[in-house]
Amino acid sequence: GQNIDQPTEMTATEGAIVQINCTYQTSGFNGLFWYQQHAGEAPTFLSYNVLDGLEEKGRFSSFLSRSKGYSYLLLKELQMKDSASYLCAVRDSNYQLIWGAGTKLIIKP
Amino acid sequence: KAGVTQTPRYLIKTRGQQVTLSCSPISGHRSVSWYQQTPGQGLQFLFEYFSETQRNKGNFPGRFSGRQFSNSRSEMNVSTLELGDSALYLCASSLGQAYTEAFFGQGTRLTVV
């Protein structure tokens, strides 16, 4: 079966750095996505990786290793507004998105 | 440009009834995907439409169906509602199948009583 694993919950301090990991086992691979979802709101796009390596976008970076079936989302200079759920999703060989259950990130002052 | 619009935002239905949810994608987007989101389960893929054709379908019973119109607007229908169908239903629009970014609507919160 297809599976996406990410930690259920993480806690970090305002101003710090946090890394959210995602491991996947899917039927084929056509890209990996990270989305942010605040409580009661729609998911919003953060990043897309299809090749190995690091993609940087402001305070957020995403890394992919296809050989290891592994990705991480790195958030720097954490702000209170970063408290949200972070969703990892992989597009499989049928171009269907397989989603992880999400990581709830709690930021403390 | 306008975002993805889902209607209605909230819905309360009784077991056994049927419901139709609507999704209007971003102008120019031809692909619409539907997801069910429940606490602890994450997003579960329902189906994807592109140019009025269903291209992908998730592992949901036949009570869940959908369609897409020529203007790319999409509807999903759930018949014979069960309590377990209570969830947030999200749609996402994108330019095409090999997109690098998809945009979600605010969702329809369905409660079955």
C-alpha cells in the first residue's frame, strides 16, 4: 500500500528553527508537496519538490531525497503565526496525491 | 483573480438524505480534485476531473460521485448519507494534471445527524 508518515505534533519556540520530516512509500513518484493549514481554514501551498535537493523560499525550505523516500520542511525564525498543521503529499504514478495525516506545529513564546 | 469558491460552507443533513456540493475553480484552471478531511485521517482523495472527464478516483463507495461542467465548475454528490460522512470536503483547482501548485477552496463542512 501507499503510505506517508509524518509526526503528529511538534512544539517549538518563537524565533527558533524547526524541521518537520516526511517519509513516503508510494507507487511511483511525480513530485512532493508541502501545504500549511491553519485551524478551520483551507490548506495553502508552501513548496513543491520533484528533484533531489533543497528548495528555499524565504523562511521556509523543503528538502527531498527520492532514493530514501524522505523529505523535510524547515521553518526558520519561527513566528506565532506559524502555528498550524503542515501537510506532506506525494503525487504517485497515476498523478494522484497521497497525503500524510499532517503535523500540528505549536509555537510557544 | 478570484480564488476557488465552494458552496455551501456549512451543511447539516439527516442520515439517508443526499447532498450536492459545488466547486468553482480559479478562472483558467481545468482540473478540479475533491478531498474528504476528517480529524486524524488527513486528506483522503475522492476524485479528479479534467475537461469534464474523471481522470482519477479514490477508494470511496459508489455513493460518492461527481461531475464537471464545460465551464470547469464541479459538483460532488453523496447519496444515502451516513454518520461517517461528516467531514470537511475540500476541492482544489489547478491548471492541469502535472501541476506544481494547487489551490484549495475554503471547504464545505458537512454534518450528518
